[in-house]
Amino acid sequence: MARDANEDAITGYKAILAAIIDNRPSGTRQRLAAALGKHRSFVTQITSPSYSTPLPARHLATIFQVCHVSKAEQDRFLDAYQLAHPGKLPDLGHAAGLRQLTLMVADFGDDKKNQLLDEAIQDFIQKMVSLSREAD
């Protein structure tokens, strides 16, 4: 029974997030995928109430930044997130020092190879950012 309540709570905050994203310009999900260093299908899984996949707290600051989530929307979402994940509210300050960089890379003409290259670059960048934070 507790699992059902938790799934309902997850669906609740995802419904709020889905409504926020639906009110944003076309291409928001793709920009979000790029900012998170993930494939667009991952964004669908973590933002759609149809999927029970929880939204990792570490991604919230980036989502709020990319989607230009207002303070009122953030508060409403975080209240619902807290119901699903008590005591797991994230530190939302970590994305403030980041900037977006767009790269032009070779197109291999193969979706799988292109995705592998994209993921390798994104993993590298995330590791470098993590290392630079550790050095601070």
C-alpha cells in the first residue's frame, strides 16, 4: 500500500512538471536533454506522469534553470516532490555556476554512433565540472 501512495506522489509532482514544460516553447525537452547530458527519452521518463521513474534530485536545479521555472512554480513542485521523497529536497544552488556550451561535431550518419559520441562528450564534461568543484 505504501508503494502505491509513493507512486501517486511521484505522479503528482511529475504532473506539475509536465504542465510547466508544456507551457514552454517548442524544443524545451531537447534543450533539457542536452543540459542534463542525457537522451531525450530519459527526459520523457523523468518528466511524464505516465512513467513511475522518479526524478533524481540532482537534476532539479538544471530543470528549473532550463525551463525558466518561476518561484511559485518551484514552490508548488517542491512541495509535491517533498511528499514523494521526504527529507530528500536537493540543494538547488549547484546549477547557478554553470553555463551552456554548444558544440558542432561530426554526424556519423548512424543514430547509435551519434548517440554514443554525444554521451561520451557529455560524460567527459560532467566529470571535468565535478573535478573542478572538488578542487574549489
